Amino acid sequence: PTANSDEAKENEGSSISGHFGFITIYVVPLVHVDMVKVSVKLKSGLKENIIRSLDHLVGSWLISRRVGAHFVRNLAMQADLICQSLLEDKLGLVLNIEDRSGRIHEMDRHLKSESRR
């Protein structure tokens, strides 16, 4: 057995993964350093426009454990937002973010007009 296979066995039970829309994020804590390996892979069989939209998120990074959770959370939020926009655009729906932003601006205008009275 090589050192790499020994390390793989040590990490075998400690890795986690999560599916976010069309991507899967894998997090593998490294044994001998205070880092995690974060990898992002696309699901197979996606259309070309979806691949182009998510391609910048695909890859692997070595991240300090101290900021690993923050990094993965931001990555998952970006992926989720892109996937939602692709799905909602395909269905002809307005993004929830756009709707909320419009409501916030409308409420702001209303409050400003109320305060002038």
C-alpha cells in the first residue's frame, strides 16, 4: 500500500458531500494539515447552456479549515442562485430575488412618501 492509499482510507469516513441544483460539492478534511479539499463537479448529462453557466464553479481547492465552512457556504449559495435562475428563466418566472428587491424598493418609496405628509 502507498501513502496515498493510506491517507484515502483515513479520510474515507470523514468526507461529506451535498447536492446544490446541478452541482455536487465534496469536502474532504486532510489528515496531516489543518485544511480541507473542496471539489465541485457538475451532474452528468446537462445541456450546454447550463454547463456554461456553472463552469466557473467547477474545480478543486485546498482551503484552511478556519474558513472552509464559509467558503463552502458561499459556493453553495452561488450554485443555488444560478440553478434557480436557470430553472425559473426556463419556466418564464421572475426570480424571487428580483421580486423581493422590487417589493423593498416599493416599500421604501411608500415610507418616504408617508414621512413627507
